[in-house]
Amino acid sequence: MTIEAKLEALTKAVEANTVALIGRPQVQSRDKPATTPAAKAALPEGSVAVSYDMVKVPFLALVKKNRDTALAVLKPFGLDNLKGAKPEQLPAIFKAVNKALADSEAAA
């Protein structure tokens, strides 16, 4: 994977994180419209459609910081790895991972 592709994936993950946390995109990219497809695809509970790749980026960041914490985030979902997550679990896992990341940064 090239650095450009990695940056694009990271940008998408940050945008998805923003949408999941506040319900709308915060930063407007020069080459993209302000509303992403994820922002338009709201689920009944008010959450947005979250893909595995969107969860993977912050989850791997959490694994690098503290593997035990990352695995503890998955336990309530009955998982011992992220690959076993069902699509309907991804929004909740995404929020839990980002909360754990924020908590670990606040503690540091």
C-alpha cells in the first residue's frame, strides 16, 4: 500500500469517526462534498453505517497503545478479534474503540 493510499484510508477513518461522534462531517475536503455517503446512510438509532475498514484503523491504533485494552473492548461483544465482528456490531465497536483511545490519551 502506498503512502497516499494509507493517508486516504486514514482520512476516511477520521471522517467516519467525526460522523459517528457528532452525526455530521466536520471538515470539508477540497475534492469531496461535505456530506459523505456514510453521513447520508443513517440507521434507525441515529448511528451511521460503519464498515469493517472504518473500525480497523482506530482499533489497530488502540492495539499499538495497549493490546489488553483493545481486546477488553471486544469482550462485551463476545469477540476475541475484530475479524469476527458482525456488521450490526460495528457501530458500537467503533464507538467503544474510539472511547478507549480517548481515555488512553487522557490518561497519558
